[in-house]
Amino acid sequence: MFNFHGRHLSQHSTLITAFISFIFCLILSACSGSSSSSGSPVTSGSSGSTPTPVTFNAAAAAVHTNLSQEAPHFNNSSVVTALNFKNYIRHFFPKNLSLYNEAIAADLGLSVIWDPENGSPPLNSDFSMVNQYMGGGFTPVGSTNNCTNGTITIPCNESLKNYMGQALDPNFQNGNGASTTIFGRLNNALTTICALSNLLTAAETDTDGLPVAGPLNVALPSDTTNTIYQPISSGGCGIPSSQAGQTLAVVVTAVSSSNYTKMLTTTPASNAVWLKLNASAGTLNVMTLEDQRPQGRYAIDRAIAVITGINTPGSGTTAFEYINMGSNVAASDSCYANGIWQCDFEFHRVYIDEANNVAYLISNNGSPGDAGGGSGPSAGYTQYTAVAQPSALKACSTGGTCAGVMAFSFSSNVFINSSDEYDGCINLVDRTLASSGSLSCAGSVTGTSVLANASAMVNSTRQVFVGDVVATLLNNTNANTTLAFNSAATIYVTPDSN
């Protein structure tokens, strides 16, 4: 069955999740073999084109390209080592803390914690992260830094270099085959929507490609040799054959707002998608909302994307935000039980500015509240900002010769002084450090301090929703909801409060 957000779902909840993924991938990709496909993909990164009306599928392809190729990321040619939020960061303290404490480490820059063993697994005195590849079933091997699932053996803990190689790899999957990163969520959506878009008929879509108003039943073929069940590498969609024969019921409603024109819902769960395409202006808005209570978690997740300039390549913008939040409530599905948070506060923002050739990212993974289950400061989190040039990122994504750096700023409050920040410039090609202790990088790439700029915004957003995420995030999301930021100047400073 599908694995969404790194969690295993029941058959019923998988269908609901498939709906959310289905619509979001309509926005993120025009899948190969789609019977309703029309128009040619619009690619970004070039200028001089004359603006023309853009089809929905062409807009979808452009959005997917932007988020997968032009947002700050690394591409790894081999598996390195997904985030185990219950363990967070592990730090092997030096034996003599008086000689090498965290305050000194912060002053020395990112090189102190990035890759202390030059590619080898961390040793007892090294800063390390829980290996993201461990998606379940891995156990330690004796007192070593090795973990095994009976088939493969990997380091239980890895360097920050390898951890970020996974976290910022668009194609990363953990040992369970789950895509657990921000880009992995987009790939999950791509896989599912590829299958469902193959099944839509022309009568089920408007002229711009959006589903027509009314009931929509999407039937997955019972024939497991169908293209949608074939591997992506073979031109299929990678949908598990266990989904064969199932049907997803969707209701499409026309809405009137400045942000969206269509709303799609499933029943009985509160899952919804809002869409708007302005073909002549070349803009696309999308918002997805999922209620996780049917899956046994008092948690909500929401994604919003706003894209402009799709029909004027080289001058567009892409703004994206993802929130996944759980709350401690007096209910059986509470996200706080047995003295520990069972859900996470996951928060990502991306802003891509093609005209100025700059892409920004802020990411936070941690607990929704304090160790006692309250709404106080997060019991544990990792948080970072990244800045790079879309042109360099795209060149490194598509292969061939490329060069460029990422300005990276990292902080945490687990086994690290929460006032410590590690800054540096990282080569996109191999994740080696170009320089350490500075956010002024080659090629006019200037980073943003995660503590001085982004941290307060992330925490303000958390505090808005942590008390009761159903009452705040779920119930207050509607056709008038959109992003709280719309520029490079606001991505790190304006909290989400709607």
C-alpha cells in the first residue's frame, strides 16, 4: 500500500490520500500516457518567449519542473543514509567537554559538524544524525554504529553531510520505499496522479483541464498489467497492484474567490483540494488539505502553491508551503501519549524567483510542543535555510557539467545549544564544503541566517496551530486561504496565521 508522510495507511485511508496526491500531482506533473493530456510542457530558465495562453497540463509540467529542479536541493547518484522524528538528532559528546563545547563549535562554522570523518561513518566523538534510510525494521548490531534489517546493514547514525544529501534529494526514499522529504512528497503525488490522470476522460475535464463540477468516480483497473501499475522507469506510474479494482468517489464544486475556482472533496473524511488556473496570465493556484484523524492521529496537513509567469519562461515565480501539525487533545487519537509526541510539526517553504535567479528554502522538522505535551518551545527540532541559484540547480539536476553553491544555515535544540548556528557554502555537485562560517558564497549567492531570520517565523506559525490543529488549521482553511508570503522578503519573516 502507499506510504504517505512516511506512515503506513489502511486501504480506506490510502484511497483518501490517493485523492489528495491525485489532484496535487495534476498540478505538479503532466504524467506520461495521460489520455487527457494536451499542449507541450512549458520549461523555465529561458527568456525572450512571447506569452501565450497556457494549458493546464503544460502549467502542471512547468510547476513540477520548477519544484523538482529549481528549488534548493542535492541529487545523489547512490543511497546515502529519512528522518526518524522520535529520535531526532543524536550527538556523541566528546569525552572532554571543557575542551570542545558547542559554543566553540558554532564559532568554528559548519565544517566542525558537516563531515568530520571525511566520508566515513561518524565515530564516538562526532556530531551525527539518525540515518534517514531507516524506515522501520532496522535494529542495532551490538555496540557498533551499524543497523540492519536482516538484508542490508547501514550506519545507524550518519554525518550531517549525508543527512542533508537525503533531505534535499528529490528522489530519496527510505528503506520502506517511503518518500519522506519535502521533494519526496512531490514525487509521491506524481506517482499517484500519473495513474489517475490516465483514467480521466475528456468529458470529465474542463477546457483548461480542471475536473468539471459534479460527482467524479475514479476506478482503478482490475487488470494489474495496466500501465498505471508498471514501474516509473518503464513508463508506468508505480501504483501498487494491491490497489487494483478500487474506486475513489470525488465531488467537484465550483467556488467563487480570488484564489480558487474549483473545490474537490471526498467523503466521509474532510479532505479537500482547491484549484485555479488563469490560462492567459499563466498563473496557477492550488491548495490541498488532509484530516489525519481517520488514520488515528489528531493531525492536519496542508499544502499551498502559487505560481506565476508560466507562459513567460525565465521570469516566473513559484511559492510553496507545506504544514503538517499534530495536537495534544483529550481524545484517543491525541498526538501526545505515553509521555511522548506521536506526531510532528513539519513546516517547509520554497520561493523561486527566476528573473533574479535566486531560490530560497526554509525547513523545520520537530515536535509540535514541549516535552510535557504543552504548547511551549518544541521538545526537539532540526531547522535550516538554503539559498541557491535556480539556473545552477537546474543544470545539476539535468546532468552534464554543472557548478554552483548553496548557502546553508543549520540549527537545532537537541543535544545542541539552541542558540548555536552552523553556516557554510556547499558545492552542489558533491556536497563538499566550499567555505565554512559564512553565508556569503561564490557566484553572488548570499544565504539567510536561520536563527536571525527564519526561526521566529517558524515558531510563531507553530504557536498558531498547536493548541487544537483541527479548530485552527482544518476548520479555518477555505476558498479564501492563500500563502502568507509572496516574495523573498517575506518568506522567512511572515508567519502563517490562516
